[in-house]
Amino acid sequence: MMKLTEKPFYLDDEAIAWVEDTLESLTVDEKIGQLFVPIGYSTEKEYLDHLASFNIGGLFFRPGNAVEVRDTYQYIQEISKVPLLTTANLEDGGNGAAFEATAYGRQMAIAAANDPKFAYTLGEIAAKDGKAVGVNWGFSPVIDLDFNFRNPITNVRTYGSDIDTVISNAKAYTKAFHDQHVMTSIKHFPGDGADERDQHLLTSVNHLSMPAWEKTFGLVYKELIDFGTKAVMVGHIALPAFTGDDMPATLSPKILKDLLRKQLRFNGLVITDASPMVGFCAAMKRSEAIPYTIEAGCDMLLFNRVFEEDVQYMKDGLANGILSHERLDEAVTRILAAKASLGLHKQIEHGSAMFEDRKKDQAELADHSVTLVKDSQKLLPLSPEKHKRVLLQMLGNFDSNERVSQKVKTELEQLGFDVTVYEPETNFWDLETVQSFSSKYDIVLYVANIENASNQTVARINWHTLFGLGNNLPWFVKEIPTLLISFGNPYHLFDLPMVETVVNTYCNYDHFIEAGISKLVGKSPFKGVSPVNPFCNNDLLKELNDAN
């Protein structure tokens, strides 16, 4: 039973009256509209008018120009019968809402800084910047545990694998949001990071035993629920130890009602992760899954394949009994309660579309985050006197590669190094002798810019080999001192165990590149503490299950 006066909504009599009166005033179709949080594809008023005509409950836009984002949310709020929950992925800072907002740092960089004050600063920046463009709900923080180094989607989005670190940082982030009167949504229940697969591509599996789950993911969720998060985002992730099947949590009443509501006593809003993901679509016919996810225990549906079709599926599901009127009213009541808890029934903040200068905060975070993983060859610090001729090798195939490469090159050249950027060989006659290659360079610097991203199966290194003979491959580690600095994935030692000097920065924003180079040359000491095992030991998962 919902208790709107209690955690996490704490509604007063006036707010409860608004929830009840609003629910009573809605038609069945308008109630159904409240269940949806579509992704916005256009800022044109005709399109926004169309969405508003369905009485949608929320709206998500990818980052854009700040004024345009602010004006778009303001317009649709003004024409909507019920105030909207306006959302953004605010995992790294305000840049999840607007291009001009502050990009602070990946969550793993926050954890490496080894002080929850940095997580509070992340939350403060994210919440303030989001509010500046009219966002009132962040799909953050990520509280997954990065137990499996092969997972291509969790990785630096997480606070790592240490349970206490994840809890303390997530609480600090959440407190900052609450201080700014903005909602968080912890994700991705029942917990990602144990599997090595991505729920965008299939239903992934949290394969821990229940005693192991309760000591890890379950403990993290319990702590954050008790702390007062207003929303939980549910992943398309199975928990067979609890359910006995491979049904994703978004379609599992056992996980949603028995585990999340009853055992963990969550009284807030439950939203699905994006419903176009294969992990959701492949589990059940969509015409059944759309209404059933609400009947199973979710309150809102995130994104659509075709919005109008999904709305019709929800209406059909109500008509044919897949979705009950009782569950519909319960879900809409929670949606309205979340809105009232933000004060949207009284006033909507449209924002100034202006942001604070947080360069000092950015620099401080990067300074405390960059981590020396190993330097068994005693290579550091680098100096132009000993290592003047640098061969710079970019690893990764991302849009940001050119920016990162140029930034690293510029930083090194300003310090007096001569930098050659590797160009892949295209012919056998381009190949050099070992002696020739070794005489040209004093050091090889691998720069890994491999970002975790949705819809990819791995976040690993791929090589330009020219039949195994190219100078991209690390054949030369015994010929020339070789160094790896990663601006993303912290687990590259799995593919480069022969490299004896490794530095992780967790993030490719400019302030992390500047800090990383500064530490390579000894201008400042390494302060970061790795939030994961960078040597890629996966024994923790086995130990957790074997102990139970």
C-alpha cells in the first residue's frame, strides 16, 4: 500500500489533495498517457503539441543547445494538462542535458578521487545544470557494481566494484540532488556489472546466488532506498536465483513486487530502462509486454519504438485484461506523487539556461583521480632530456579520437617533447627493421581512448596488424620503453599485460588529459586510488557464489 506521507515523497495534505484530485480528473486515456516518457525527436511546436495531446507523463531530450532545450521544455510544460517530469542522463555532470553545461567526470573517476565530496560536487553540478534548462529528474546515479571487467556498458559509468565506495558516493550524489530539489533514479535494478553482456542487445543476467546478491547489489539498493531516492530504473536484467527463470526484471512481478516493493520496501516511482532495447523486446510480444510491464510493477515506460503504437498497445492491454484498472491507478498515483514531491503542482522552474564556471572543480577532480596502476620499469617521470622522441599511438575507434590525440600531442609538445603520431602501414615495404624502428624513438606512448557505449559487445583494443607485422602491435616493448595511458576503460592490462607502465584516468575530458600528462612528467603526484582491480581478476564473483 502506498504511503504518500512517508519516504520518499513525504507529501503534505495539500499535495495529497492535488494528487487525488488530479487522478480523479483524468480520463482513462489521459491516465495511460501519464505512463509514458518518450524521447523527443524534434523541438518543433507541432510535434510537441502532438505529444502533449496524449497527456504524457514525462519527456526526455538528448543534450542540445541550452536555450533550445530550456525553451522546448518550457513550451511543453505550459501546454500540458499535468506538469511533466523532464529528464536527462546526468551521470557525468550537466553535459547530459546541454552542450554548454559542465562535463565534470565519469563516476569511476569520482570514486578514484577517494572522497565522497567529489560525488556531492558531481551531483550539485548535474542538478544545477539540469535545472538551468528545465530538467527536474536525472536518470542517475549508476549504482551497478563493476564486478566483470568484460562488461562493455557498465565500466567507468560505475563507482567501481567496492560496495562501500559505491554506497558512499551514490549517497553523496543523491544528497546533492535533493538539496537542489531534483529527483534521482538509481539504476539498473536488480544490478548490472556481473554479466559480460549488454541489455541493449539481449536480456542480460545477474547470475549471483541470492545470499551473494543480498550482500552486494541488494545491500547497495537497500542503502540507497533507505536514503530516500525517489525513483528506481529497472533494467532488462534477469535474476534467476530469485525468480527461477530468465525473464527480465521489467517483466517480472517477482522482482518488482516481491523483491523491490516488499523485501526492499521501496515506496517510490519505478521506471523501465529504454523499452526499445532487445533485452525487453525479445522477452515477450511487444503488444503484450507494453501493458504487462505496468501490470508487473513498473509505473512508467521509458522510450518507444513507435510512440503511437505503444500507446495503442497499452489501451488494448487495458481492454483485454493484461493491465488492470487498479494497477493503472496505482502507477499514475505514484507518478503524480513524484511530481508533487518536486513542487510541480505549485510552480515549475524553467531555468536560466546559464551555468556556473566550474573549471576549478574540474581540475581538482582530475588531479585527485588519475591513478598510477604500475611502473615496474621505473619509467616515470618522463622528461624531454631522456624521452624526447615520442611515438604516439591512438587505441580506439571513436569520434573523440582526433580531439584526444591532438590534445595529448599539444600538451607534450608544449613541454618540449617531439611527438610523432602513428600512421598505419599500408604496404610491406613500409615496414622497418627492429634496429631502424628502435633508433627513431625514445618511447612509445599508447593512448587508449576506448569508451563504453551501448550496443557494442566489447570495449577492448583492436589492432592494425598488417598480417601481424605492423608497428601498432606491442612487439617492441623489450626494444623501447612503452607506456599506456587510458582515458576510458581501466582494464586494458588484460590485452596489454606486457606493458610495464600503465596509468588510468577514467575519462577523456580535457581536464583529465591535462592532469594525466602533468603526472606523467612529474609536475604533480599521482593521487588516485583504483576503484576496481585493473589487473582483471574476476575471482570475486566466484568467491561470492562459492561462499554461499
